[in-house]
Amino acid sequence: EPDPGQTFWTRPIGVKDVKKDDLIRYKRTGESEWITGEVGIRAGKSTSRFKNWWNIRNVQTGHQQPEDLEQLGELEKITVEEVSDNVEEVETYAVNVPYWRYHEKECRKAIKEELEKFDGFNVYEEVPDDGQKALGCRFVLTEKFKDDKKITKARLCIRGDQEDTGSIRTDSPTVKKSNIKLLLTVAATEGWDVKTSDVTAAFLQSVPIEREVLVKPPKEKRVPGMLWKLKRTAYGLVDASRGFYLSFSGKLAEFGCEKSLLDPAMFLFFGKKVNKDDEVKVPLGLAVTHVDDMLHAGGVKFDKDVIEQIKETFKFGTEEQYKFRYVGLNVKQEVRRICVDQNHYINSLEEPDMKNVKHLDAESKLDENGQTEFRSAVAKLSTIAYTSRPDFCFEVKAMSSKYGNATKSDLRKVQRKIILVKADSDSVMIYPKMNNIEDWVLVGHGDAGIKSMPDKMTSVGGRVILLCNRSTGAAAILSWQSKKLRRKVTSSLAGECYSMIGVIGELVYTKAVIAQIYGQRIQEVPCVVVTDCKNLEEAIKSTSLVDDPWLDPDVAVIKEALENGTITKVKRVRGEDMLVNCLTNVRGIREGSTCCLELRILQGS
């Protein structure tokens, strides 16, 4: 039993996932009793036929003996956690159920429930089998462990890979990351409660299918001489996600929402008819979607006219508010601000296993398994860097350039970075109340790292877009990027110029999205572009052409943006004060420079 103030949860693991000091529980083959034990050292060499033998100390009796984990009937890892006084955060894991277990009671029940959904949502009709071409289907079962309770779910998937998909439209919009952060900023500003809801069996609630799709029914519903003719898209078809998007977005429009012209997965509610040229718009609610997950915020009218109506039309699962998780982000609503982090994901990161490469020299290239482990670790860091931790984006960008050619030294760097990130896992991004629109300023920082990638040839451009309040000092980071410049540059002027054009484009987009929410009065919000390049500042102010003819059109674009009011001004700061140095070169990170520190402060300010 856990100690007072502690709780625990379990999840199935494979033999290869077992590590020294793990707390596990297991059943021997043919036995029903669970044994809880602590994993000690190996009982056999990792390269011998006894590699799956481990010394296990029974925590009830204290007795230690070797066990062949490969021969166990069931094996689970136990994780013990401290119980917090705050709302409990429950981790959910899912694993596929092997086919040979489908006869078990829980599996048969899950299959029956899935078939009832196909009937309940009127997904198909039976037609005679006259030898037509028909797609196959199969069940996919998963087990989820939540609150120490096993939940088995089944999904009937159509063999869409057997269909000719060349002419089928498959595009299905999902919300842009920056607009999730914009929704949180607007919600904090308007004082709305932020909520998340998910649709159950979403793909079965799609629009009617426009082509004939015949399916061989599963054996549980098979009738001799009959096939299924689908009425709706279903799981497994290439356009299943699109079918649900068309159905869901169509109903949101029917209930009074306006689909954003700049993000088709973003929906605005005003409670009345508005025009795009209206000077003042008063939003009553916003919603964004990522497949079947909806994030929404609004007032009483929005909840009544839209959310309640959509929930009567579609079958929903859970609805959460105040503290929840949405597309990998932990969202916590507080007074006058909303906090976002990925700390659950950061804490779950595992360091690369260096044992398999300990015999290699530092600069020796990893084998295929090592390359796979390197890519996996970098991909996880990338997910964090581009979602909630912009302060180490460039490091991840540099690491990703080593895909396929990573060395032991590169793997060691990734290991160290994971250790550092986990040691700083309490980082949060804060989206504060922005108060009066008249005090808003859009600020874009742009920078370029010339030949800053490990190959000493590739240059990187970085940018951060912020919505600021010049009276209160509040700031919200809406988007950021660290990306290879799409063309080769030979000077800092060229790189900085190209990067600034990207900043201007992102400012224009962000301002247009906000204008859709609040009306054309947003056009009065100043747009400031920040650079640390003196040569670029002088080129913009000068009436003369630059020395490089290739740059003249780019400089002209920036000049025109200033002249027509697209941007209000270009401001130059000292190099050490450039906010995005850590997105473009390693120097800004190594120095622990002001820019990197300020970016971290902005994340939590």
C-alpha cells in the first residue's frame, strides 16, 4: 500500500522496458496472484540467452530471487506519486490489445458497444452481394488505465488502403498553434471561462458520404449474401477526418458562428450579423477545433446558443474547465490570466540509453538503432520547443540537422539537454488580461544567424510575435519560429532582411485574425518590428540602393510596408537585447544572454 500522502498507478510494459530500481507487479504464467517487486541488477548478461532474467526483491516478504520476465503471464510498472492538494492530474496510457485476447469478456463487450455505435449513428445499410468490389474491415482494441481502472475500447476500422483514393479530397483543417494562444489571450481579457470538450465516435457523425463504398461486414454482423453500403465516412477511410470536419463546422455555422477566413478551424460568435468591415465588433465567444477536440470560451449567450446546441446535435464525451489538457497543453485558468505548460510531458521524458554506445568513440557514427533513438529523443524535445519552450528552439533545430548522421557525441548532447529540461520542468507560459485595445501594440522580433547551423553553411531565421499592453506592461507570446532560411545568404544584412520580411508577414496575419474578432479598429494597433542590425536599419532609411542588387527588392518590400502603414516603425536594439538570439544561434544560449533570459521572463510574466 502507498504511504499516506501518496498514490500510485500501473501500466503494462514489455520486458525491454524494465530498468533497474523499477517498481513492478507481475503474475507468473498460470497463476492468479499479483506479486509486487523491486527490480535489482540483471541475473544474466544482456548479450546472453539469460538477458531477460532479473533479480526481483519481493516488497512484501523482502525475499530476492531471479525471475525470467519473458515467461511471465502479465507484467506492469508501478509509479508512485505524491498526492497534491490541488486538483489531481491523472495520466492515461493506452496499449493495443493483441488479437488472441479478443475472445475475453471485456473485449467482446467493447466490440458489441462499437457495433451499436455503427447502428446508432446510422453509418451503413445492407445491400445484396452481387460480386461487387468491397473493402475489408477489422477491429482495433485498446486498453486504457485510468484511476487504476482498466478500460477496454474497440474501434471498427475500414480497410481504406484497399480503396483507390487518387481523386478523394482529404484536407481537414486543424487550428493553428498561434490561434490557440490568441484564444487564451482573448478569454483572459474578456473574463470568459475556458473549456474543452471532445466528441465521442466523431468520424461516425460525419456528413453523408458522396461515393459508393461497400464493405464486407465483420463476422459479428455478417449476413450471408449481404454487404454494407456506407452512408457516412468511418474510421479507416482517407476522408474520415474531413467528413467529420464538414459536419461539425457546418453545424457551428448553423448555430450562428462565423468561420475565420484565416483559420478554418477557428469559429467566432457575435450573436448577430456582422460585416468584415465593421469598425467595432464585440465577440461573445470563440471556439477552435483539432479533429474531435474543441477548445471554447465565451459568455452565457455563447454557451446557450452554440455550445448547448452543438452538444444536442453530436454525442460528446467529457467537458473540462479551469484545469485541463488540450492537444498536449496543460491549461490552468486563474484570476486575470491563463497559464499553459507541458510539464507532464517534460517529466515523462526518458534519457537515451547510452549503454549501447559506451564502446564507441565520441565522434563515431551511431548504428541504425542508435539513429532511431536519436531521432526519437530530438523529436520529443522539438515538440516541447515549438509548443511551450521557445528558449531552446535553435538547439533542437541544430540537433535535427544530424538526422541519419548522428554520433555518440550528438546523442550525449541530447541526453544532457533532456536532463536540463527536466530540471526546469516548472516553466509556464502566461496569457494575461490585456485590458484596453487602445493600449495594445503588436511587436515582432526578427533575427538571423548567418551560417549558424553545425554544417557552417546553413543560416537560420528566428522570430517571436507578441501582443503587448504599453500601459500595463502585460505581454503574451502568440507565435515563434526558428527555421532555416529558404535561400542561401552571404551577409548578415541579407539574412536579417529576409528574416524581417517573415516577421512583417506574421504580424500582418496576426493583426488580421484579431481584426476578425474585434473589428477594423484593430488597424489602429501599432505594429513594431525589432531588429539588431544597424546595416538593415540604415538601408531602410536610405534613399540609395544597397550594394547587393539581389537585396534591393527585399529592402523595397520593407520600405513599402512602412510607407503604407502596414508596420508602424522599425526599432533597432543592441545585439545583447535581441529577444530571439536564442532562436538563431548557439551563442545566445551559451552566454545565458539577456535575450534568452528575457524570453524566459516573458514566458512567465
